[in-house]
Amino acid sequence: MSPPRKRSTYKPRRDRREVAIAVVASFLIVVVTFTLIWVLRPNKNLGSSETPAITTPATTTTPGATTTAPVATTPPETTAAPQP
């Protein structure tokens, strides 16, 4: 049997420039992501005085349904007091 091999403890050092580039790139990715989420958010209320459009429900009729003309109503007649 062969003797067990020694584990190597050698760890190559990282270049500081590579670490700095990775940190700056990560920071920029977070900033750009946050900015895009903020800019493209739905229902953003920026305090504008724009009034919302008022919609009225549409009237629908079913096929074959008969419609009647509106009935005119008159106010009740009042009796005038006789003049002396």
C-alpha cells in the first residue's frame, strides 16, 4: 500500500482588482434592478391632478325582448281656491 498523500494547503490569492470589479458589478446590478422596479411599477401615483375617467354602465337588451315606450307622468292637479 502506498502512503497517504498530503493535502495541499496552497491557496492562490485573488487579485484585488478582480475583487473590486466583482464588488462594483454586483452593486451596479442591485442599483439597476431597484431602479427598473421603481420606474416600471404599476399604479404609480405621482400626485398629478389628472381626474379619472367616469364610465357609466352600458344598457344591454336581450334579443327578442320587447321594449315599451316610457309612460309620461303628469303632476297631480291642484285645485285653486276660488277668488272672492
